[in-house]
Amino acid sequence: MTRGWLAALLAVYGFLVIGAGGAQASCVMLPSLQEQIRTAPLVFVGTVVSTSDSDRVAHIRVESIWKGPTLSAYVDVHGSPVSGFGAYSSIDRTYRAGERDIFVLFSDRAPYQDNSCSGTRPYTADVAALAPADARPPAPMTRVEQVQNWLINYGLPVGIALVVIAATAFIGLRRRRAGSKV
């Protein structure tokens, strides 16, 4: 009986720690990049500014739109059909901050979807040679986007610094007051 309970507890623990798993799929034989660009609803070049959700969501500074609607100066691209702690799929795409890529996406509306089966890849000279003559820049950045991007890039470090400064000042004042009461 004890072994049965132990096995059940280990199974529950494994499920909680490892997760339930995610969708499982794989890419069939992929067409050429030229064909993927031709059939994709949205293609653009951009640099990954930051990532989240285990590097599966990228905040991207858009540089050049090759195909699709006009985009904001910054967009978020989701590289997985699932999200959250312990969730994964066999077609997850991960991103690296600072990497310049061509994004060949499956959707031309937010939330922008990508995965490891798309033509998204690092932007190289070979990829640059495929740029269309009518490539265009993104829309100018709005004031809201400027504030949002500042918060994404600098908000956390500045917030932490302000908390540390406030805590230090509070502790200093308490010590000073405690010392003057003696």
C-alpha cells in the first residue's frame, strides 16, 4: 500500500514539475525561402529587442516590411502555439535578443504567429538579396509606443533602483530618529 501511494505521489510531482507537455507536431518538408516569402501573409526584417515566455515571444524593432500591412515600429511575435510555464510544443521557435532576422509569419494580424516551421531566420547577405524593390519602413513610433518601449527596456532596472533608494532612505531616517531619542 505504501509503495502505491509513493508511486502516485511521484507521478503527481512529475506532472507538476515537468508539466503536462504541449502539442506535438513536426514540420513537413519545407519549401524554399523564396516560396515561403511568396505565400506568407506577412514578411518583415527586424531586430529582437527582448524576449519573454522562455524566449518564445519576441519584442521586435521593425526595420523593413517586405510584404503585408504596415506595421508599428515595434511588434511582438509569438513563436509557439502554446505559452506559459511547463507548456511547450515540438514546433516552438525561440528568439535571441539582439539578433536581426527576417520574419516570415503565418498571420498578418496581432497576435503575430511564428514557429519553427516558418521561413524566419537570421538576416544574412543571401536573404538581403531577396528584398523586394517595394520594401517599406514601419509606421512612425507613437508616443504610447515610445513610453512602452522605454518601460520594456529600462523600466525594471529603474524601478528596482528607485525601490533600493527609497528603502535605503527609509532605513536611514529610522536610524537617525532612533539615535535622536536616546
